[in-house]
Amino acid sequence: MLNTIVHPARTPSDAPPLIIVHGLFGLGRNFNSIAKTLAETRDVIAVDQRNHGDSFRADRHDYPSMAADVAEVVAAHGGQADLLGHSMGGKTVMHLALTQPGLVRRLVVADIAPVPYAHDQMHNLRTMQGLDLTGLTSRRAADERLAAREPDAGLRAFFLQSLDLKSDPPRWKINLDVLEREMPKVLDWPGAEGPFDGPTLFIAGSRSDYIEAEHRPLIRRLFPRGNVVKLPGAGHWLHADNPRAFEETVRIFLDA
């Protein structure tokens, strides 16, 4: 089963657990602060997806497989859950809701639509592949080396969360070779007939182009009880760009 980080409810209620599914190159712990906030009356479980973090490595990295992974986590935590997925994780939870709707009560999809994308992530993958890990003992030294390939300090910090410096030799906690081979499947959308009739919220970053007007008819067909809202001042990594507004938007929706 996927590696999980469980944030127990501070005041337990009859609310189902919330399972958070990160995006490409991410980790469950990217959502630690948001998960702790949302764990007021429900357990919140953040997962590491396959080929990421402390979860298992696998040759396949496609949405039916990733949805099946999350279904196992739902089964282990009561058999029904609210789901929140960002980017690749959003496609994972959409696929699960459309193919096994009985496992999902409410669905939150962060800055992704059920469509194929041409957004190229290979440059980010190659940035990580190109980092010389020889002799690295500190994250600061790794950041200095990575700066030669990636000028954006925020992106470097995001990538370096997945660098395991305790390993000998240091290694990435991301299965870069498999992701390179399977990248077309990550960018694609395999299709799922649906619909999912449960309440669904799509949160788009106001500065992001991942959810466009032309995507909305398909969203309405697959998720007839779905709404799209825009998070001000946020790009694709909207939960990092405007975390307090993001968590409040999610909380209001889940508690409605």
C-alpha cells in the first residue's frame, strides 16, 4: 500500500477521512500544514503516490494504476472518503471517482482538468537527473549545485524535498527513470465514462492555464454537481501560493 502520513482529528466526528493526493514530483508531506489545519474534525491522510517519496517503485505509472493505489488507502480507512488531488493527483482522484464512485463522498480537484496536456515536464525531470549527487552532504550544497540548472529558488526547494541525503550514496526519492518513460501517460487522460454524481469542486489558480473555459463542458458532463472556482494570486502550485485561502476554500466545501 502507499506510504501515508496520518493527521488524526483533533475533535473526532462522523465525518469521513480526507485523503490528499499530491502531484508530479511531489510528496504527501508537501501538504503537512494544510492537512493539520483540515484535521479539526476528521482524519486527514496524505499519501506518497507510487514512484514518489517513501512509497513503492513500480514499472507502471498510469492513472488506472494510481487510482487503484488510492482505492486501497480508502478501503483501509473505512471504505469511503473525501478526496483532494492536485495536478497529477487530481487526475488520479478523478479517475477513481469516475470508476469507483461508491468510494468517494466529496471530491476536490486542484488545478487540473480531465483532458490531455501539452505542458512539458521533461525539463524539470532532466533538471533533477542532471544534478551531480556525488559527495553531497547538505541541502544547501545541493541547492547551490542545482542553481546552475534551475534559477527558480521555489522550484529548487520543491525538488530538493525529494532528495534523500541520508542514503549512501544520496538518491532521489522519485523514480526518475520510470517517470521519464511514462511521462506521456502522466500528461494524457485515459478517459473514464462516469459520471460522478457527488459534490465536486475544481479549484483553479487565477494565474494558471491548466483549467480553461473550453474544459468546462467536459467537466460538467463528467461531474454534473461540479463547480469551478478561481483562487486569487495563485498559479499551478496554488496550495503553496495561497495556502490559507486554499485550505479555507476546501474546508467550506467539505463541511457544506
